[in-house]
Amino acid sequence: MNNLLKNSIWVLIAALGAAAVGGIALNRGENINTLWFITAALCVYAIAYRFYAAWIAATVLAVDETRATPAERLDNGRDFLPTNKWIVFGHHFAAIAGPGPLVGPTLAAQFGYLPGTLWILFGAVLGGCVQDMVTLFLSTRRDAKSLGQMARDELGALGGTAALIGTFAIMIILIAVLGLVVVNAMKHSPWATATVSATIPIAMIVGLYMRSFRPGQVLEASALGVTLLLLAVVGGGWIDHNQTLRVWFDHEGLTLAWWVMAYGFAAAILPVWLLLAPRDYLSTYVKLGTITLLAVAIIMLQPTVKMPALTQFIDGTGPIFGGKLFPFVFITIACGAISGFHSLIASGTTPKLLSNERDIRMIGYGGMLLESFVAIMAMMAATVLDPGVFFAINSPAGVVGKEAVDAVAKISSWGFPVTVEQMQLLANQMGEATLFARTGGAPSLAVGMASIFGSAFGESMLALWYHFAIMFEAIFILTTLDAGTRVGRFMLQDMLGNIWPKMAQTSWTPSVVLTSGLVVAGWGYFLYIGVIDPNGGVNILWPLFGIANQMLAAIALCVATGILVKSGKLKYAWVTGLPLAWLVTITSTAAWEKIVSDNIRIGFFSAANDLADKLAAGALPPDKAAVAPQLIFNLHLDGWVTLFFVALLWLIVFDMLRVCSRYLAGKSVLPLAESPHSPSRLVEDWVRD
């Protein structure tokens, strides 16, 4: 009877989810209620986690909860440390959840709500969650080795070296973009800067509390940390309104960039229990609390989505970014559906903290489901805005015009009416001078969130909600930057360890300091270039972000597919092989267009050549002519880096196919690098107690 009841419940969930997805996909001509999106997401996630993730964990991976993890076997109190599963989950989610699930869906809304929503839902459960869980499992079984080192151990010198170089180079680009976004979010914002800065000593207090004062008292430490974080948010607002104190936190972008670099270096070298894990754990409360509050507000208000299912911009003429629906909707959303950056966390810091393999499903698959839900929330926050307002905020002045009158006329001509008075009133409500041409996705997302929060909890606090949302986005991003820097350190130590084995000792102080400094110098250089760029920097680095991120996911799935085949699990290789084939297709197509397209809004080289021709002809105004040589260089750099990345990707794909074919033909291949089985004393102690 119990089984019948359980099965009936899951059948109902499946039917409800199918109806919600169908309603979203088939609706045309009428505004659709946001409850359809929440219902579709929760049902799809529940079915995927209960059945697909459980099947992969039990059958494909054969998770063994009696097996000792690297955190237990290699415990050194610094990098390897068995940690409470909820803290690991919090750290992992905070580390993977960067700007992608917030900014990507917001930008992709220029195509309409439908393409992005479907990709977020099904891309996550079939691709992103699978990548995260499988990579976490494989790294846990290999002494928490980095993705690049696993590729070298399993595929061989050629593909492995390419993967090592590719993953590290992509990592540098990704962290630089994260740093640039957070610097832009905190620039001349004392409130955000003060609050984000306060999270660092708060995290250290919580770390010391759980380590020395009250070991194991997770709830006490969590309550203390959350209380201090809320006080930090309130205190940031107080500082912002204090004319004396606000000067201390009101900085130019370059100053903040140096501080961000210093923080990244500290996060990479300090013991993980002192700063990284507790800070990311506490930041998760801010993230989950805000997203939960947003979901509650949406359920209360039940706003309608005002953006159409599809816009005319699917043909590639969109004002926010150039490119057709395929492949650019998949590249733009990135982290909300599948993110290569996650594979670096899943093979970097997280397996060094994991105390039991049974938690891999919850942390790997469940963590990505939660990020996908964040992306759904971001999509709704963006699409409940009037489309005219959405495009006015996100369209650059070069497309719609510098003057407000010209911008509203251009946007209204697309069929999305908006007025100057409407935009000015909105800016006043948000406490801003103007909201025109605030490109990048973050401001429009903050406006959408503030509008929802204001309608639900008080419209008199719109400015407070807006600046809270900006601060929330900054914290979201910075927690990914610190974990990324530490993972970059581990990756570089693995690479240098192939030359000098002692460098691979992750806790050897000279190696820690040297590799941390080199990693920070690498992404810090690109961050510096982005900050001083007169066009804002995002134009230089963001196009690379989406392509590089998805290519990194393809590399992770290459390694996973190769290991599955070598493990004698060919019949299950489709689990990682199908999302791999899709990612290789979309990333190669996008890279090809960015390299060879003659559309200056798409092609790197065509844009550089167009700018060079205008410079030579004297057709540029003096201010643009002064920076044109730097912009031309950056566009060429983007093009060549993209070409380098796609070449590495295909080299790794072919090498993986070579290894698989040799194994299936009975020829010699490198043996599996899995560590020998060692029984877990933690499980024995738990059973005995």
C-alpha cells in the first residue's frame, strides 16, 4: 500500500510537471503566470533528483559509503579535512553559483522567455547536474585530483597536457570576469563594499568558533554567522548614509581590483576552515534566503511574464548582443544549465572536504539543481518587467542612442513601448540618476527583484531593495572568485608536480605561496586590463566567458566519458556522452562565428578590422580614437584565444576517442588511476556509537 501511495505521488508530480512545461512551451499570445515556471522547475527537479540522479549514483557510479574519502585518508587540517555535509554543500553551492545563473538568463531574455527557460530546465538535469556529480565522484576516487590532472592520468600525455593547459587558461579568464563583475558592482557603492568586506572577518569568526570554541556546533555557528551577516547588511546601509564613514568605502574600480586580488591570494593560502569554507557557507544563507524570499514574493503576487515567448531578435539582430538563437542562447545562459567552472570546484576544493561518498548525489547533483532554480528566478525577475523597460536598461547607447529621447523612440519602434518619463520615475524609485544603457544584466535583474520585493513587502522601500539586490549579486560572485583562485592553485600545483613532484604537495608552504601568487597574477592581469578599459571591460572579457565556460564543461565530460569506457561501462557512457556531443556542437559553432563572422557585432576580427579602418580614415571622434589601438588589440586577443580554446577542445575530444577505441579493441591503455579501496573509520565510528 505504501509503495502504491508513493508511486501515485510521483505519477502526479510527473503529470503536473509535464502540464506546467507544456503550458510554458505552447502558450502564445497571452501573458503567462510565473507560477507555471516555479511549478515546472520544482517538478522537473524532483523527478530528476529522485530517479535519474539516484540511478546514476547507484548503477553508473556505484557510490560506496563505506569507502574512505581523500578528506579522511589525507586529513591534514588545512586543505584535506572531513567536514559536515551541510557545510560542504554550502561551500560547494557558494563556490559554483557565480554571476552566470543571475546575469546569463537576464541577457538571454532578449530572445523571449521560452528558449532560455527550456534550456535552464533540461540542460541542468541532463547535463549540468550530471557533469557536477560525476566529476565530484571521479575526483573523490582519485585523491581529489584536479580535472586537468585526471585527464593526464587517464588519457595520456597528449590529451592530458592539452586539458591541463586548457582548463588552467580557461580558469584564468573565468576568474578575471568574476573579478571584473564584482568590482563593477562595488565601484563607488559604499553600501555594497562595506557589506561584502564585512563578510571576511565574520567568516573567520565563525571558522574559529567551529574549530576552537565550540567544535561541531554547526547550528550555533550558523546562527551567529547569519546574525552578523544581517547586521553587516544593515550596517552597510548606515555607513552609506554617514558622510564621514562612506568615504572609507567609496573607491574607484582600480583600487577595488587590488583589494580583490589581495583577498583572492589570502583565500588561496589560508587554511580552508578559517576563511573559505565558513565564508562560502554563510554566503549561501544570503543567497538561499534571498532566492527563497523572491520565490515567496512571486507566489504571493503571482505576477505575469510580460516578455513574449519569442521575440523578433532570434534572427540575430538583438540589441543586447549579436548572434542568432542557436547557438548563442546556450552560450549566454551558461551556468544556469551547465558550467565548466563547476567541474573545477567539483575536482578542486569540494572532494578535499567530502567525508562520505553517499553525499556526492546531494552535493553534486543537488547543488546544481539549486543553481538552476536561481537561474529560473533570474529569468522571471527579468521578464516580469515591461519589455520596453528591459531593453532600455540593457541596450547599449551605441545601439539605441545616447539621448533618452532617441533610445525610447528606437525601442518603441521594435514594438516595445517605453517613455522617458517612465524610465525617469523608475530611476528615482531605485535611487539612481538614470537606468538607461546599464548593460551587463545585473542592474535590470536588480530592478526586477526590487519591483517584486517592493510590491510584496512595501513599495516605499524600492531603493533599499534595489541596493540590497546589487549587494546580493556582488556576494554571489565573490564567493566563486575565492574558491576559483584556490582551485587554480591546486591545478597549477598539479601541473608543476609533473616537473618537480614536491610542488604537487598541496600543503607545502613554498608551493602554496608561489602557485597562489602566480594564479592571482594571471587573472589579476586580465582584471586590471578590464578595469582600466574605457568601455567597461565586460566587452573585452564577457564574450570569452560563455564560450570558454562551455568548452570547459565539454573537457570535463570528455574525461568522464573516457573513464566510464575504461571502467567497462560502455553501455552507460551515453550519460556523459550525449551532453558532451551537444556541448561540442554549440561551442564549436559559436567559436566559429566569433572568429569568421563578417558581422562586426559578432566577429572579433571583423570588429577589430572595422575599428582599424575607421581609425585610419580619421572617422572616429578624439576620445574613441585615443583608445582605439587598445580596443583593437583586445579584439584580436579575444579572437586568437577563442581559436586556441576550440583547438584544444577538439584535440582532447579526439584523444578521448582514441583511448576509448584502443580499449574497446583490446589494446593497451593507461590503467585507471583510481585509488585503492580503504574502509572508512568514520563510518565504523558512527555505527559503533
